[in-house]
Amino acid sequence: GSYHNFPYVPGGTGRTVDPQHLDVVPANNLLNPGTGNFMVSFRINFTLPVGNVMQKGQSGTVGGFWKVQADDGQGKIACSFVSPTGSASVWSAGTLNDGTWHTVTCTRTPTSVTVTVDGTSRTINHTTGNIANTWPLSIGGKTKCDQITVFCDYFHGEVDDVLIQSF
């Protein structure tokens, strides 16, 4: 019945994480892909083609991380899964930053990552390894950033109907 709007925040406030801009889900092992099949699905609406839509962990996180981002400057979405032993990222075929709602699904198996946007899929075949960390899930940007050494990469748009599951 509702969605969350992430407003434009140019660089955050005072070189710190802007808590008004993030939705944070406390750390939970069920949000870790581990070594099995894992999927995150959501609806998204945006016009500015940059930002981290959601992520669990960040670059350098012990145990790896996963994230969904829109930051190639072309309005495409990437699904990325990174472990200590392997990583894979795949970009959507088309742009999504047209101000309309799109359904996105990122699917990770032990040997592939697929992004599906409005029924159109792209897959990369690559082993990603075990992804398990103790970080919370952040929606709308990063939980640890200072805008100097680690940019907050805030997402600017709307996110709805987030579903995360192992299968």
C-alpha cells in the first residue's frame, strides 16, 4: 500500500551517513546468500542514474557482500555478488531511469548471476563463492561512508515490494 521515497541528498550532511536517507534492516543470516541460490526482487522508480539501491556489506567487508546499484550513468541496474573467493556482476540490458515503475529481480546461484527487468533477463556465468557477513541490509545507500574516502552513493528514487529469499 505504500513505497519509500529516497530524496536527492547531494553528498549527505556533514560528511556522515545521512540516517534520514537510509532504511536499515538489522543484520540477519537469512539475508546472506551463503553458497546456495538467492534472490532479491523489488519495484523501482527513478530518474537520476546513480546510487546504491540496496546492499548487505560493502567493498572489503569480511565475508563478502551483495548489492544492487544504478551507477553507470546510463540508468541501468547492476546486481553484484562478491565473496572472498569469487565475484560476479551483471547489468540490465535497458535503462530504467525513465520515471516509471519497473520490476527488478537479482538471482544468484553458485555459478551465475542474473538480472531480470520487466521480464527481460541477462546472465553472467561465474562462481561467486560463500557470501556471509554480519552487516545490516541498507536500502538507499551505504551504512558506512564519509564522502571522502568512501562515498555514500545515495540512491534517488522510489523502492517498493522488496522480497529477499533463498531457494
